[in-house]
Amino acid sequence: MAYKITDDCIKCGACAAACPVEAISEGDDKFEIDADKCIDCGSCADGCPVECITEG
Ligand code: SF4
């Protein structure tokens, strides 16, 4: 299961910088995680200031 970003995202970009496989990109209202690229490492969730990244 890939990680997901909820609507609480403030678009700070911290997650995109933390992702080792560049699975995170900026969407219209929030950042988004490409489930096909995500390797479930959790690096993005650890660095999110508003804890809006959830597993599964
Ligand atoms: Fe990238 Fe890891 Fe977050 Fe998946 S869990 S989006 S691989 S940082």
C-alpha cells in the first residue's frame, strides 16, 4: 500500500523533497503521491509538519 496525502496538506513541499524515489508532485489543491512509484518507506510522513500523510 502506498502512502497518501490528505486534504490537510498546506503545500509546503517538505514531503516531495524527502521522497527518495520522487513519487510526490504538486497537484491543484495539495501534493500527491504516485502509488506506482511509492516504495512505502515513510520518509515523507516523518517530515510532514502537519502530519497529513497517512499509510494505506
Ligand atoms: Fe516517497 Fe517513501 Fe513517501 Fe512513498 S513513503 S511517497 S516512497 S517518501
